[in-house]
Amino acid sequence: MLYQASLGDVDFITGDYLAEVNIAENAQAHAAGTHPGWEQTAWDGIEQTIELLNEKRIKVVVNGGAHNPRGLAEKVFELVNFPIPTPTQNLFKSI
């Protein structure tokens, strides 16, 4: 993601982080409470690139939330200091 944002003249970046192997490997760990339920590499890409994404106003679409998309969305909200909606609110309605 950082490479795309740094070198490309892009408006959007998409990321496909889910494969059957990832989902299967993490399902039991997530159910046991030992895995956050989202793909770490999706978070790493966002965290490493967030300032450049903001500077260039690049939009990002990823499917790295896996078993816990809300958890990944909440981490991103915290990273950008955006108020996290309550569980009964739509995460993206306030954006």
C-alpha cells in the first residue's frame, strides 16, 4: 500500500487480504479469543501509509476485516482520531 501511494498517481487503492487459508487459519484463533479477527497485514499497510493517504487524499478499500471487520474499522478510526460509533450505529454513516 505504501509503495502504491508513494509512487503512483492514484485516486484509490484496493487491497485483497483474504484467502481461504487465512480465513481458515484464523477462525479458530479468533473464536478462542487469541486473534483479533482481522488481517494484521491489512492493518500494517494502513498504519504505515495513513499520513500519505491523507496528504494525497487517496481512498482505500480493503477486505482485511475478515472475521471482525468492525474491529479493524475501529482501529482505523482510533488511528485518525475519529469518534468510534456505538455498536448500534452504522460505522460509516457519520463520515
